[in-house]
Amino acid sequence: MNCTRSLLLARVLAALAPRSPAPLSPSALHTASAGLFRSKHASLGQRATRLPSRCLPSRCFHSSARRPDAKPAPSSEPSDQEGESSHTGAGKTLVTYEDLFERAARDSRTKATFTRVLEVFCKEDVRRRGHVEFIYAALKKMPEFGVEGDLSVYNKLLDVFPKEVFVPRNYIQRMFNHYPRQQECGVQLLEHMENYGVMPNVETKVLLVQIFGEKGHPMRKYQRLMYWFPRFKHVNPYPVPRELPRDPVDLARLSLQRIAGDLDARVTVYEMPSTDLTECGEDSSQLYVVGIQSPDQQTLLSKHNPERPVFVEGPFPLWLRKTCVYYYTLRADPLPPEEKVEEPVDPERSFFYPLELDLDLDRDLGDDDDFDVDEVEEGPVFALCMASSGDQTTLSKWISGLQETNPILGRTPTVFRLNSGPREIQTSSEPERKEDQDLLQSRKMTQ
């Protein structure tokens, strides 16, 4: 305790020595030391305030008195307003990057514009501050620029990461998920590539090794992609082309061939889209109608009973990547049981697998002869078509074209069962809106 007092007295004397013109008297020194150690449990600041005013040093190791013009010291715990400002600041950073793409997209939304934004961000700051938020904003804007399926753009986006900064140096950093926020951003970028069917290449691997190392989570994601993508790339026997035809007739031809699934089916264009000038000088567009029918469907239609009607139903949606088209069917109700005729199956119809098995097998006592099978019997489908408009006038042209190869349609009644298509306006809500307006007007009058 005496050593501590001696050290504190020495520091007080050292602070007072250059500022006091005359040496202190022993009584003043005794008073200072007594006031400094008067309370054993007082804090250091409280001890210093008990010194006489003439003995207090202006510059010492303890806290000085607060000046009236001094600004309040910031607290260690952030207030609610500071927390809100920090959240809005993070949001403003993301909005700033999105505005960067929006400003660049004023002229055109192309691949060159998108890569120019990436180059500008990389040249602005060598340390690449805010690169994680910038990459998330770029992934969000990629479909708008039409570069979501371009591998070179993904490699340039990976090049935004700083190199050799997030590579773990030892097994402890590798075990505790070194730089988790940046690794999660890299995994999200690779998942974005996976969702759009973009397969990485060697350049992608080199960039990932330079950024995250060979044992990082993005590198493991890359290895999984390279394992599964080649196995599932050609698994679909009916692949959809990456670039769909822009001509509506060619698109309808491709869609009908995918629906029919019969190589012998023939596609017929009953009406070609065209634009003519009327006598008044106005443009009148002719609608298109494209249909498909196989020889088996023609045989079924020729055996149809003319007294039973056929139905035109639709529209039914069909998605080809991001494009949705609609088709219509010509079908009939299933035959009643008394009119069904079972035809014998030709054993030489298929050489790969038998179409009918007639095996005389002995039944055991434990065999169950009852089966719970829900069979939904549907009527035959005679033809398919796609049209630019789903009204009865346009579809009647399709039926008229089918009568040339199927004369039985001229003697068979045709019933149209059409739903409200995507291009038709539903007018069922208009009376309800009028009633609501009448109610509002009556309420205003009463008020």
C-alpha cells in the first residue's frame, strides 16, 4: 500500500513540476496526499476531485472536469435512432448500386452496358469496398439486361471479389468458416448459375481458388455442379431449344409437335398471319391458325358415331421456358360400355415389349384378387390446334380446314366449350363495379 501511495505521489509531483513556479510546501503536499487517499473505495475520478483547487493539476492521468461548452461524449451502446440510421445506411448502399445499373440502363439494357458497370466499380476502389452488396444487386439486375445465361458475365462478376484475402491460412480459420458473408455470396452466385443452367468452366475454378481457396464452401459448390451437371445435361429426350422462335407460327409448330409426341403427326397451317389495308386505309390483321393431327387420330375420327357430338375445349397452357402458349383440343366423350368393342391386339405390333400377356399362372391362397385402382376413362382426342385468338369465329376456321381430310365432321355436331382465355376480357366484374359506384354515390348523397 505504501508503494502504491509513493508511485501516485511521484506522478502528481511530475505533473505539477513544470507548471508550478514555486515549490510546494510540506503542508500543501501533506494536504494533497491526504485528500488523494481519503476514501479507500472511491473511484479515481472522485479521489481527484477532493484535492484543493490550487493543487489540482490541469493535465493529469485522471479525468478532468467537464467544460460547459464541451460536446457530450458518445455512449458505447447505440441508441434506437443510431440503429435505424445504420439500417437505412445499409439500405442506401444497396439502393445506390441498383441506381448505378438503372443509370447505365437509360440508353440500352445490353451485355456491354452491364459489363461496363462492373468495370466502373472495379476501377473506383482498389479495395473493392461494398463488393458483396454490389454482387447481390448485379444478380438481381441480370435478367433485366438479358445476361442471366452468359458464362462470361458470371466470371466477370466473380472477378469483383478481392483476390487472396478470404483464403484461410490455417486449419483453425478453415474450421470456423473464414469470412462467412463473402463465402455465402459466392455460393449464391453459383446457385444463380445453377438455376439458369449455366455450367462453370476452368476460368470459374481458377477464380474461386484465388478468392476462397481450395477448401472453401464456394469451391465445394463448384465441385458438386461439375459432378451433376454433365449427368443431367442430356437426360431430357425432348429438349427445349434455348432460343425459341420469334415467329408465332414457328412457335406454334414447335409446341404442337411436343404435345403430340407422334412422329407421323402432320402440322397444317390453316391461316397465316398477315396485314391488309382496307378501303378506309386502316390496317386489318389476319389471325393465324395452326393444327396437328396424326393418322391414328384420323382413323379414330372416321369411326366416330356422327350422332354423338364432338367438343372443342380450351385454352390449356403450355410453358416453354419463360414463354406460355395456349392450345385447343377436339375431343369426344368416352363410349358407353354397351358400345365398346375390344379389338384383338396384333402380336407383331411391337417387337420390343408385348402389349398383352396371357399367362396361365396358379393362384395361391394368400393372393388377393381385389385391386383398388382408380381408373379415369377419358374420351379420344382427334386433333390439336393453336390460334392467335380463342374465339369461336377463329376456331371455326380450324374445324372447316379439318373437314377436308375428315369428311365425317360435316355430319357431326360441334360444340364449343371455351373458357375465358388470357387475351379475353372478363366482363363478369363490371356489374359489380357499377353496383359499388351506386352505393358510394348514395352514401355521399345521404351525408
